[in-house]
Amino acid sequence: MSDARYSSLSIEDLLHQFEKSCLIQYDTYIDDDLDVYNREFQTLGNIKSELQSRGPLARRALLRLSENRNKQVRLMAAKHVYPVAKEEATKCLQELAAGPFPDDQVFDARMTLRRLEEVPDCLDH
């Protein structure tokens, strides 16, 4: 179910908010603020739900963020767009996973790809 706060926003505004939340999450790696990370994770879920309620083409708009220069933005966009753009999302995850280790987003991308091998529909939400 989508959050009413997002129902009046344009797709561009939703993408901007998605990117902003990812950047806030990225900053939490410095100070390890789990409360902030989780709050932004909820925001991302709400935005995903709103895009999902508008149909597959709206949700595919997240693909625009797969070229973002921030790894957290690319990672979260790939995970949230996966159900409607499996090939593109997998490619983005593979590119992230090929990065230098240790890195939180590289690790997450590798683990996500591993999980997809085990449970192919684990991101289908």
C-alpha cells in the first residue's frame, strides 16, 4: 500500500526523493546511525509502493537512477526495480558486485546476487 504523502508527487519528484533517501542512507555508513538508515529504508519502500501502484512503467523509472554516481543510489534502485526490469537490475548489481572489496554496497550487491541464485523471486515484491 502506498503512502498518501507520495500520491500527489510526480514521478520525477518521487525519483528525487528516492535518491535523497539513498544519499542519507549512504551517509549513515560514516556515523552508523541505524535509526536514520531504517527510516530512509521505510521511505524507499513507500516510494516503491507508490510507483508500483502506478504500474510497471512508473516503477521502471527507477532505472534512471542506475547510472547515478553514488553506489547506494544504484544499489537500492536496482533492488527496487528488479521485479519489472530483471535484466537491467541484474546488470547494475553485477557492476556493483565487481567493485573493490571491502565496501558495503559491493558486499550487498554480491549477497543480493547470491540470494537471487538461491531464491530467484526474492526481490519480487
